[in-house]
Amino acid sequence: SGGMQKGISNDAVFSGYNRCCILDRLRLDGKVAYVTGGGQGIGRAFSHALGEAGAKIAVIDIALEKAKTVALELELKGIKSVAMAADVSKEEDVQRIVDNIVANWGRIDIACNNAGINMNSASEDTTLEEWDRTFNVNLRGLFMCCQAAGRVMLSQGYGKIINTASMASLIVPHPQKQLAYNTSKAGVVKLTQTLGTEWIDRGVRVNCISPGIVDTPLIHTDALKPLVQCWMNDIPAGRLAQVTDLQAAVVFLASEASDYMTGHNLVIEGGQSLW
Ligand code: NAD
């Protein structure tokens, strides 16, 4: 399978060929990418980053208007893009977007499974509806996306899947009030490790990014607002993450420069998980 043969030899790197410039190896020109939850927050920043690096972007969101706005932003930067509506917790939606991207652009090189929700209720009050909704989007939906995009990538012999997990997969953010969320994100890491090792010998790499607390609309809900100040005291970096703090990581994991990485959880949290 082509994917595993693609590593650049030591000799090629040190002999001065232009194509081995490290910045060239981070380029994504001609690649086809999608980003779920791309209409806002981290997914919007991922869409811009991958597009600026050269990829065509399918911006996917449950809210079509948001996806369309981001696709327009990308077009204004000269990035080829399309907006698609999908609820990643629905099997038919997931298959439809994957089929549409392949029909339009012929392949999928980069699958950014980023859509996620956080319901944030005390564990003793968490309803099964909240638990199920959280898992249906954050873990079951992410699995369906990985499987549908992964099948395309396996048939190509090459692909990069980047899942958005969370620092909450590693630590219990204090003060804890997000049992279903934390547990679903721990599942994302284990799913990433399992797929990442199962598929790499057929050229498909699966990694995840675990952001700390990021300044996006997700954390400005009434439920989460009071917690933000507490969290600030737990961050060695002394500030929340901005979405721009995550952009280089997604380009790196989408690029051939990271071909020897799989099943990895790239934690970007200003040191918070270490305190
Ligand atoms: P956000 O709420 O700002 O944006 C999420 C986007 O996903 C929205 O545009 C929303 O419409 C879309 N979406 C929600 N449910 C969907 C569904 N079922 N199908 C398709 N799209 C859907 O959130 P964000 O902060 O940008 O978070 C993105 C990812 O990063 C999530 O997985 C989240 O858990 C994770 N994360 C966020 C933080 C943070 O502090 N913001 C920290 C760690 C991890």
C-alpha cells in the first residue's frame, strides 16, 4: 500500500532537493479535506488553517447557515470550498456527506472529525437523554465519520483522520460537572488509538487533538460561564487558548510531515493537564 512507502528517505532530506523543504512537506496543495462542526469555533479555525495550507475544504455543520458563512470566508481567501449540512449523529447524513465529497472532488485525504457538544449537568442529575445525546454526537457520530471516511481512505491507500478530543479525556476539569462529556472524550482517544494502529499499515493515520479550554462560543453558554474564571486559575499559561493556538497542529497532523504519527493525542492546553 502506497501510504507506507511514502516516507522521505534520510538521503533525500540531506541532499538538498527542494521538495524536501520542511515547509513544503507541511503543504496540503491538491488535498481534499472536510471539517465537521466547521461552522464555528475550533472547526472554523481548522477549516481556515487547512485551506490556507492548500486543501479544498468541505465545511460541514448541523447549522447550514454557519457552514455557508465559513465557506464564503474561505472563498474570499481564494480557497476552494463547499458548505454541507449534516448532523454527525445521523448515519444517513454522514454517508451522504462522504458520498458527496467523493462525487465532487474524487477523494478524501483529510477527515477532521471535530463536531462535539457539552451538556454540563451535575452527575447525579445527568439524564439518560443528555448522556445519549452527548455520546451520539461526540463518540458514536465520530465513529461513523471515521468509518465512512476511513473506508474511502483505505481504498486510496492514504489518508489522515484528525479527531477533536479534549483535555477532559485526560484530567477531570475542575470544578467537574461534565461526566458524559469527559467520558465521551476519553472514548475518542481510545477510538483514535485503536483505529490508528489498525489502519496505519494500509496508509491511514488516525490522530487526535486535545485542546484545553478554548475561547469559543461553546464555553460562553450560561452553564459554563461561571466555570471559566475557576479554570483560568488552573492554566499555567495564564490565559485561555485561542482557536489560533490550535491551527498549526491540525495542518501538521494533516500533512505528510506527520506520516509516522498514528494513534497520538496531541494535547494543547497551556500546561493545564500537568498541574
Ligand atoms: P462550538 O460549539 O463553538 O462549535 C461547534 C460546532 O459544531 C457548531 O458550529 C455546531 O453547530 C456544530 N455541531 C454541533 N452538533 C453537531 C452535529 N451533531 N453535527 C454537526 N455539527 C454539529 O464548539 P468548539 O468549542 O468549536 O468545539 C469543537 C470541538 O472541540 C468539540 O468537539 C469540543 O468538544 C472540542 N473542544 C472544545 C473545547 C473548548 O474549550 N471550546 C475544549 C476542548 C475540546
